[in-house]
Amino acid sequence: MEGSKLLIVGLVLAICALIFQVIGLASPYWIALEVNSWKINFGLLKYCFQIPTSLGDTTTCLDTTEQIKEDWLDAVRAMSILGLIALLISVVMTMLKLFAMKESKIAQFVAICTVFAGAVFILIAIAVFVAKMNDDNVTAFDYHFAFAFCIIAMMTAIAAGCVMVVNVLK
């Protein structure tokens, strides 16, 4: 029973990592900057800008995938999505191990491998994004909450994988 408690903890952590990654990937708040009086929020899938007018602020959002054609940004998107898919597979495999295939070592092995793979994919996405933004950017910007959620997703995935490994070793 002790082993299944650890696996349940690993499952909860993997689910949390999956939720954090969904929020980080879907939100247009990886970076925030202000150019003149325009406020710009940039995400992997869309970006929004707020323009002050005499009637108040007007916010417009555009699809990043159609407007910005950078190869490195495509790689960051791909790695983030692969991380999301790997975390989803890990959650499914852990649930299978807990509820359907209780004696299967393969299900647990796949769950452990995919949760660590998800963390690695997210790490690659974050590293490439930071490196390119620091290289290419001339305007001062701040990393925003969606970027932080992806970092939290990566760390939570690593914690989930470690708990699952401890479960195997017990």
C-alpha cells in the first residue's frame, strides 16, 4: 500500500505539471514590454497589445504563429507542445498503472520516462526562448506569469518523476 501512495503522489504532481504547462502554453504572457505608450504581451501562440486612445485602452490580440515567422520560435513552440504531450502520456500511463494494469512494470516505466522527457522538452523550450530573447532583443522586457508557469511545470514534472522512481525502488 505504501508504494501505491507514492504513485498517487506522483500522479497528482504529474497532473499539476500538466495543468501548469497548459496554462503556460496557452497564455499570451511569456513576456511583457512597453513601447512608447503601447503595452505588449507576448506568448507562444498569440500576442496582445494595448493601445491608449481618447476613449480608453484598446486591446488587440493576434496569432503569433501567423504573424511572426522565426525558426527558433517554431522550435520553442514544438518543444513546449512535446512537453505537454509527454506529460499527458505520463498521466495516462500512471492512471493505467494504478487502476487497470496494477502488475505492469512497463506502464510505470513508460510513465517515469515520459514525465522526465516532458521536463526535458520544457527545459529546452525555456532555454532556447531565453537565449534568443536575450540575443535578439533591444527593448527592455519582463518575463511574465506564463513563462513562470512553464518553469513550475518543469520542476513539478521532475518532482513527479523522482517520486515515481522512489516508488519503484521501494
